[in-house]
Amino acid sequence: MSALRKKFGDDYQVVTTSSSGSGFNQPAPKRKRQRFVDKNGRCNVQHGNLGSETSRYLSDLFTTLVDLKWRWNLFIFVLTYTVAWLFMASMWWVIAYIRGDLYKAHDDKYTPCVANVYNFPSAFLFFIETEATIGYGFRYITDKCPEGIILFLFQSILGSIVDAFLIGCMFIKMSQPKKRAETLMFSEHAVISMRDGKLTLMFRVGNLRNSHMVSAQIRCKLLKSRQTPEGEFLPLDQLELDVGFSTGADQLFLVSPLTICHVIDTKSPFYELSQRSMQTEQFEIVVILEGIVETTGMTCQARTSYTEDEVLWGHRFFPVISLEEGFFKVDYSQFHATFEVPTPTYSVKEQEEMLLISSPVMAPSLSSSREKNNSVDCLDTLEDTSTKLPSKLQKMTGRGDLPRKLLRMSSTTSEKAYSFGDLSMKLQRISSVPGNSEEKLVLKTTKMSSDLMSQSVADLPPKLQRLAGGGRMEGHLPPKLRKMNSDRFT
């Protein structure tokens, strides 16, 4: 495991002992971790030990030549034309040598295969004139040489194939939009701070040219090593970071610098990331920006990456756009600048757990099998909890003394400690009808009270509804908090 992690670039510290023999150990400086993608977008991947797979490159020779570096492209271009020209010139010289035209070229009564070809340089010049369609008129093919006519046709076909292949390769090489990616900028650092009340990972993207990127789209990948429950070690596990795919925010109108945001929530891989844990975490965020170059119509891709030491916690980017007289001005001198802002140091998971612990909505359900004293304790606790609710929530729950009235009505069937004046008109009419027992009245009262409470909870904001959980929220609590609740109300 340690060998694999060392191989894939994990940080480690080397402990050295001082030469004085005192035994004082000083940790060496932290080694810079190997990146998977450089800041300029180059991927640090080399393919080795391909064996017989190298033949696949020859099967796709055109793409292989396009992917080569410029110096190798120019070398192959010059070498191919030079060899082809020398070969075809040699073929014309061989025909002239076999026919004896080299010795009878100055005889006016002799008709050679090619006029005025009497050595290899003259044969080479004839080939260049024919290939380049220059046609000076001094050297030409006569009708007494059928083999020369066949060689001429072969030369024309072969020359067209070589021109189409090499010139097309050079054209594609020159028109590649890789240099267009040089004018697409990414911020040197990514930041984590609050935006719209949510902890958010942000970085900045800019376009230096006035020409637009058509259909620009951005994607983010999180590269992090992990071990599966089965024991398999994944050195470069790729996870998707949502930067607005569901809302369409990943489709960019890249005219001015934009701040790309990834909201850290329960679905985010950074759900458990805090400022403290960032000191030990090791990850790399790969950013991929794709779009169509407006001038050429070709697809362009720009890449960069951010390691854990390039993510600033509690920072925000400086604004770079200002309104001038009749236009918006972008100040690229502040493109990479950040400043500190108040930001929670806890992870989103820790914040949600603290919110659940401090939440006042913890009303347990009453059990009919409990004794009267236990019921009194539970109702007292419920009443104390209800008094801690916000004023808006207390108004929505209706009567503040409802739990005690329910307790007095359910204490015994022989006592009539409740007052019909405190009940609604519908309950008063029901209670006045002969044959309705007090137990039925208590059940109906309890049912109406529960309906009132459920209706009040339904009117709450979504966040309070999730906290209330319909009167019981133990199913959403961690095991530790469920145990705390059970110990409190038993």
C-alpha cells in the first residue's frame, strides 16, 4: 500500500538526525506532490511497455503524424518529398539509360524517350517540372516511349496522394485550436466560502480574446485515491463535481470572467471536508473547459487542475468588472486576487449535526401503555419544548394550553375537569348528544388536535418541516442522537 501511494505521488516526510548526535529529529520539508494534470493542461501520463500494440499507431498513421511535435512533422514532410523526388528522378534516368538516350541525346536524327535528358540532374529537373507543372518546354516526353507514358501516369497519381496526405496533415496541424486555449485563463487558486447561505467551492474562468467560445461547457473531476470495502486500492479514482449540470449553469456565456461554483451538499464529495481535514486530505480537482472556436468552427479544450494546497478556505475573489462610460471594463490585474471572508471552519456534515442537536423540535409520541405519571412527564416536556418555539410557530400550532387539557380529559373517565367552553362548537354539540361516552369524546378531541398539529407543521417552511419530521424525527437522526432522545424521555 505504501509503495503504491509513494508511486502515485502522495506526500511523505523524511526524518533526519542531526550530525551532533543529540538525537533531535527534524522533519524535512514537505515534498511537492506529483500532479496528474499540470496548470497548463498537460497530462502527466506516459504509456510504456506497449509491445505489439505499437502497430496500432501505424494503422492510424494520419492521426499519429498530427499528434507528433512540430519538429518531427517538418522532418517527415521534408524527408518524404525528398525521397519521393529522388526515387522518381531515378526511374526516369533508368529509362533513359536502358534505351541509350544518355549517349544519343545530342544526335538530331535520334528520337529519345525524353528530350534533352542526358544525365541524372537533367532527369531530376524533368521530374520537378512535371510534378510542379512548371513546364519550361525544353524537356518533354515523345511518342516513341510507351514506358515513359506509363511512368508519367504513375508519377501523377503517386504525387497527388503524397500531396494530399502531407499537405492535409500540415494543414490540420496548423489549424488545431490548441493555441486558442492559451487565451483561456483559470484562476491560480480555488476558494471555499459561503455563497447564498451555502458552503461553496469556487474558481474563476476568463477569455482574453474578443471572439467568443460557442457552446462553452465546463466540467470538473475530483481525482482522489481510495480503497474499496473489498480491499482494492484505486490510485486515481474519478468523481464528478456538479458545477450546475442539473440547472444548466455549466453552459457558459464566456464574454467576461465568470466564477464557477460547486455547492457542497450531501451529494458532494466534499460533504465531510472541513478546514482542519484539508491539512491531511490529498486530492486534485481537474477542470475541463470545452467550446467551439467562433472563427474556425473547431472544438477547443482547455484544462487545468487544483491540488489541496491550492484551495483557499475562507477566501473570495476580488471583483474585476466595472462600469465605465458606455462599456464594461475588465481589470485582469485582479483576476487571481482573493481576500479573506468569515467562513465556518466545520464541514457541511458537522454543521447539519450541530443544527439537529440544537433544534427545539423534539416532541416524543405518547404511548397508551405508559402510566399516568410518565404521561404527565412527557406532556410537561412537550409543553416546555413548545414554549421554546419561535413566536410564529407558536401561533401556527393553535392553543398553547392544548397538551394540559388533553391530559386532564384523558386522566379518568369519571372526572369532568375539562370545560365545554374551551372546546370548539362542533365538539360541544357532539358532547351534548346522549349516548356519546366521554371516551369517544376524548378520542375525537385527540384526533382533531393531532390534525391541527399536522396542519400547522405542513404550513411550516421546508427546513422546519424536515426538522419537525411530522412530530417524530428520530428516523432522520444519527444513532447517537436517537439514543440520547430515548434516554431523555424514558
